[in-house]
Amino acid sequence: MSYHSIVMVKQVPDTANISGQVMKPDGTVNRSKLPTIFNPEDKVALELALQFRDRFGGTVRVLTMGPLKASDLLRDCLYMGADEAILVSDRKFAGADTLATSYVLSEALRKLAPYDIIFAGRQAIDGDTAQVGPQTAEKLGLPQITYAEAIIEARGRQITVKRKVDQGFEVLEGTLPLLITVIKDAATPRPFRAKRVMAYKNAHTLLELEKMAEANSLLYVDQLKDEYVSKGLFIPTLTADDLDIDVERCGLSGSPTKVHKIESVILGGGAHETIPATKDGMYALIDRLMEDHIFG
Amino acid sequence: MANYFTDNTDLLFHFNRLKLEEVVEIAEHGYTEAKEYDFAPVDYQDALDNYRKVLEIVGDITANSVAPQAAAVDEEGSHFVDGKVQYAKGIQEALGLLTQAELMGFTLPRRYGGLNIPTTLYTMAIEMVSRAEASLMNLFGLQDIAETINKYGTEEQRQEFLPQFASGAATGAMALTEPDAGSDLQAVNMLAYQDADGQWRLKGVKRFITNGNAEIVLVLARSEPGTKDGRGLSLFACYGKDNIVIRRIENKLGIHGSPTCEMQFNDTPAQLIGKRKFGLIKYVMDMMNGARLGVAGQALGISQAAYEEALRYAKAREQFGKSIYKIPVITNMLMDMRVTLESDRSLLYAACHWVDLRNKLEEKADLLKAEGKDSTAENAKLKEATRVAALLTPMAKYVLSENSNRITYDALQIHGGTGYMKEFNAERLTRDARITNIYEGTSQLQIVAATGGVINDIFADDFTAREQKETSGSLARLADELKEMRVLFLDALKYVTDKTDKHFQSIAAKELVEIYSYLYTGWLLMDEAEEDSRKVFIARRYIIGAAAKTRRNWDTIKKDLFADLLHAEDILI
């Protein structure tokens, strides 16, 4: 049998490539200077979903909540092979913490039902909370399997998943529909497909069409939308009006998380330490580097 | 994320000044393909945008997935177990990625699953692949084989073979060389005969065949019993695997990821491609010209990688209390390498431009003829493009492959003792570069192929027009150098043609072809210098250096350096 999946993806700042200009003197991040990337574990989640589709058939849709710029991410998903991409975006959603985000996403998912599996990356590299996936499952009343590293089998409504735990793994069985969060080692994301890149490079979200219309008084959003829909190049966009939601639970007002303090940590050089050039000295050094997360 | 397309400013420079309007217009049949295929461009700008995006994919895969495996591929090499050839792990993975990315039918028409992208862009992709891992190019760069079937096969053959290439299900090999037929392909001995049912079959041995383990093999074989020369040879396509015995794979100096096979054909069933007797004189010559451009691209990619290794090492390595990059002798070597690299790129993409133009004009002229329309204008342009492409292809292959050896040599030299060790990439690149001026015709044969165009001075009008153009400032001085070089060229040419000694002419051809390449490349760099002020530096160093080499070549000819050839037996003891 074939299965219908939805992958939750996120565009994140490229925290691995932070240059000097990115940190402001007060320790906050200057987002405009920061390049954005496909959150690595979300990309793996999409790959796992695509591999699942290759094996069993069905469809893969992707869903992201984000601003205009997140449209790039959705095109990337189409380039990799997603059947459809959906943007959830509204000014009312801005400033959301994980609680408000999972609330909006779960409401969007209700609109996109039916589905068999929701995939998500374990966590995003900007917040490192690993909360959005599990919270979304809770809100939808779905079972969840976190830290998945492989889908072993799917038969009817039963799915068998291998998940990583400290010191090893466990194999779980679940009943569909369910939500799976995926770790980085689960798969290697496939490259963009040349034909899809050429075919979908002009696919646009509603926000992008609005921007085009703002820049040119001869263009009207409704007409543009019709035109893009007819060409198969419209990326569906859900706003607050499209969802049955309580606005108070969205965005800043729906986010109890408050940033208490941000500290700009400047690493300074300390005292020297001589490590003896022996086997024991080397092992001690490796242990120290592991402790400091420089290794491993 | 690293990207071999977007991080290479010089490659981008050439991409941004592509003038392929005419080529793309023909290739896209006036942009009507867009009605049928959602990934076909609607106009020239859209096509360029497509090309850029496809090259970005190549740049991503090569930089992030292929390059990190290069040392391991070199170390592991190909395997030959129980009569079967197996690629190195890194090669298998790379082919998997290129297939997933839909890049294995780069130039093929869309109706067979290809991308319908011109040769110039394909060569840019080859350059990036080779920069990452030279031997992968031998698999990725074999798309000319499919191109040959596309051009000369029947519609049935196209439908049978091309989708297999484009989907990545099959790789190709061109089986030309035999133990006694290397540079001299007219001596090919492989027998092709028709059995009682009229089925063509092949019998014999091919040697040194790149990727001889391929699923689809093009074979040059003697179909006309009793003949001895090239006119008795025809071209065949056959399936490999169970139909051909691989006897061994070679243990080579470089390009370890690409298996080089000895193949035995035991009455292997095959299909005739095109017409009988045209195998060598038309189809193989055409296929090899495509492959020569590919090898030039491969040489350039290796040069790029070697230059970068040298630059990075020179900056990091400290001696005498400073980075060796700051020692003038080293800086100067690096600048020579850089200028050679950039001038090579100019020559290669100029050659590609003319090859694309020739291929597409040919297509258009054929189409017009088939429709019973007048093709006089196309034929005139085609004639010129054919002439120019026939000169620039071997010239680019000669110049770029020799320079790749020079650049990798200097890159290793800059590394000093370290470069001689396996830990660094310089030695691998040096070994990989060494094949580029040997296969697909040695440098000596490229000179032979380029000689006609040089002796006929086919760029005479072009050079004259450029000489008459106004230039100012430092470029005017460089233009004077080029004018002087031309005077020396014509003088040397006259001297060589006046002597009716064929042996002397064949030897002096190298000197003449080199001078002609300096002139042509020099003027290309002048154009670039007018567009981009940094390129003035490149043009300056290139042209002043080329002028000195031109004087040396002129001297060699005029002072009869080769007169002692008559005494070869006394000298060669």
C-alpha cells in the first residue's frame, strides 16, 4: 500500500558559518547578515520521507512556517522531489516560541489531513530545543517516535522504526498515523534534480506574488495567483485566516518563553599545559577534547 | 557550503559572457520545446538561468561529495574480481549522485530523457568534475558516446540506447584501441561479420579501453574483408556485461578511479551505427573531437585543483620566518600558474563556442534541407564554424593538457619535499594530469590535427581586423606585441612552406601551432581585458611571455635547429 507523508521543515540561520558581522555588540544576532540554510535534520527527514515514498509509493508534502524568505526552502524541497510544498505564514505568527509554533503547525496539519506519517527533524540548529515535533504530535493526539534512524518496515497501518537511544538503539512498532522525528545519521539527503530545478525555479508562494504586485502597479495578486496556479507554479500559502485558530495562542502573545539574558561569551586564551608525548598523555588529551565537545 | 561553480570567479566570468544566443535558439527549436517540457526554457535569458542552476548543482555535488573522496578513490582504485570490474566506492557513490541529480544526459535531447544543454556548459561541468576527482570525468565525460548514437544512429537505435544513458542506467565506452592499433587507428583489426541471419557480430581484442566494463560499448571494427586501411572500418554498438569478456584491468600511474580494460569479443552481437565504411573516417573522428574537448576540460579541472593546492600550501607554509607565499620566487611561480590557468580557460571556452556553433548549424542545415528549404546562409556559416572548430579543438587539447602537466609540476614543486609525499594532493594531481596529453590522441597528434588550419592561417582576417582596432594605454603596448608576433609567425610560416621538405614541416609544425595558439589566446585576453580591469594583468603577463616564446620558436625554425635530423643515426647512439 502507499502512504501519504508530510514533512515539517524549517529554514534556519547557518550557525556553522557565523562571521564577525553577525553578532551585534549586545550579543544578539543580526539576522540580515546571516545566511540561511535548510535545517540539516529536517533535510534528512525529507530524504527519509522520499526514500519511504520510493519504497512504498504515495506522496510527500512539505510544510514550513516562516516569513517570505522561507519560500526558498520550499523550492529546495520541490527540487529534491517533494510532490507539494505549503507555506504557513502570517504576521500574527511572528515571534513564536515552540509552543506557539507547534500550535499553528498542528492547526495547519489538521487542514492538510488525511496523512499517514508526519516527519520532522529531531531539532533545529538555531534553538536546539527538539520540542516542536513532539509538541505537534501531542496537540494532534498522535503517537510519536523520536530519534528515528531508520524505517525498517511498513505493513498496512503498522510501521516499524529503529530509534537511537543512549548506548544503542531500540525497535518500535507504531500504528499510523503517527509522527516521527529523525536524526542526522538516518540518511544522506539527495542532490537537487536538474529537471525539477528548471521546472520549479519560478514556483512562488503567495507572499512572493504579493511582493511582485507591490513592486509593479500593473500586476494584481489575484490575477498572478491564477496565472501561477494554472502553470502549476503556485506554492499554496496558509495565513491565519485560512486556519481555525485562536490568534492569542499564536506569535509573541502565545509564547510564554521569554529570553532572560543573552551573554556574549568571548573565549580567551588560558594557561599553557604540557601534555607528555606518551600513549597515556595522548589518551588524556583525547578525553579532554571529548569533554569540551571539540571531538566526537 | 562550498560550490565549485559559484566559488570559481573565473569560471563565472566566462559563464557571464557566454554568447550562445544562436546556438540555444537552434537547440530549443525557437523555444518551442517549452510547450512540451516544463523544464525547457522560454527564452535565452531563461535558458541561461537554467544553465546556471544546473551548474550550481554540479558545483555542489563535486565540491561537497566528490572532492572529499578523491584521495580514497585514488588509493582504492578499481577492482577486478572473477572477471567483473568494480568501481572504487567513491566512484560508485559519485555516479549515484550524478544520476539522482539527472546529470547523465547533459547534451541529449529531452525526448530521450536528456537536458538538451550545449557542449560549452557540459564542458564547464566536466571542468568541475575533474577538479574534484579527475577519474570521475572518464565516466561522466563519456556522454559523447551517447551523442554519437544520437547523431548517426537510426531513430530506433536512439530510442533503444539514449534513455539508458540519460537515466544513468548505462554508462558507455568507446572501444577503438587495439594492441597493434593505437595512434594508428587505420590498423584496427577487430573483425565484424554478418552471420547467416544477417546479424552483425564482433570478434577480436580491444585494449586500454576506458570503462570497458560499460553497459553499452561503441566498437570500431573491420567490416570489409580484405581491406587494410580506415576505409574498411565501421562503427558498431553492442551491449557489454555478459557479451564481452574483460580479460584484465590495467595498473596505471593515475586516474585510478577509472578502470582501463582489455576486452575480448567472442562473436558478440552488435548493431551497425550509420553507414558501413564511415566508422573511422567520419563517426570516430567526430566522437574523438568531442572527447578531446572533454579531455581539455579535464586537464583544466586538474590545473585548477593543483593551483589551489599550491596557493593554499604556500600561504600556510612558513620558512625563513614568513609564509613562502611572500617569497618573490614563489609568488612569481603562482602568478605564472594563475595566468596559464586563466588563459587556458579562455582558449577552451572559445573552442567550445565554435564547436557548439558548428554542431547546431549542422543540425539546422540538415533540418532545412529535409524540409526542402534554402540553407545557403547556414551552410556558409557552418563552413566557417567547421574550419574554426577543427583547429581550436586539437589546439585546446594540446595546450591545456601540456599546461596541466606544467601546473601540477609547479604545484608539487611549491610543496617541496611534502609534495612528494602521498599525504598531500599535489602528487595525485601530477599523476592524474599525465594522461591528458596522451589519450584521445597524443599531443603530437593534436599538432598534426591543428597544422592544416595554422598553415592556411585561417584567422588571418580576424587577426588583421583586431590589429586595426584602436586600443589605448597599456593595452596598446600589448597589441603591438601581438602585431610583432604575427609578423614573426608569417615569416616563420613562409620559411617552413618554402622548404618543401615534408619531414622538416612535420617537425616545425609544433613551433607554428604554438605561436598560433599564443596569437589567438592573446587576442582573446585582450577582449577580456577591455571588459574587466583585473584581466589586464592576465593579458599583460600572458602576452609578454608569449612574445618571448614566439621569438624562441621563430629562432628555432629560422636557424634550422632541426637540420641535424639527417644525422639522427649518428646522434642517437
